[in-house]
Amino acid sequence: MYTGMVAMVLVALLGIAGVYALHRLAAVAPTVLVSLPFQSGWRPEEHALSRYHARWYPASIVFLAFDVEMLFMYPWALVVAEKGARAIVEMFVFLAALFVAVAWAWREGALRWA
């Protein structure tokens, strides 16, 4: 009954174990320069989280909201004629949710650039 699911879990576990084994075989002894996580082993001159001001994060969220909007609108525009009024209602519900997100971003000041 669950043989397919058990087989997939076993394949996944074997794949993970294989990747770990391959890593153990191919790993080189780490040095200080290679093991540093910032800038490909270069000595850090600043903290990794201090590079961007916090005000850019809400702006990027708004950009992603509009980017995803276009991602959904293009296929919708191709099939709206054959789907009819239901597709139009669904798009207005989607746009209403986007409007709520933009109103929240506006209230939080994400659209202020200075």
C-alpha cells in the first residue's frame, strides 16, 4: 500500500548518504582562509549583516509582490476569454489581496525613499 512512498524515502536517504560520503572522500583539510564564510575566504572588513540598510527590505518585498503579480497575470491574460467571468472575479480577488499588501507597505513607510 505504501511501497511507493517507502521506496522514495529510501532513495532520498540513500542519495543524502551518498552525497555525504562523496563529500568525505573529496574533502580537503580546511584552512583558516578557506573556512571563513564571508567573501570566499577573505578576511572580513565589516559585519556580514551591515551591508544593507534595513529600509531596503520592505522595498524589496513590495517589488516581489508586483513581480509575482505579473507572473500570475500573464497566463491569466491568455486564458481569460475561454474561462469567462469566473476568471475575472478570481483576478479581482487577487488584486484586492495585492492592494491590501501595498496599503500595508505604504502605511509602514516602505514607499518613502528618503
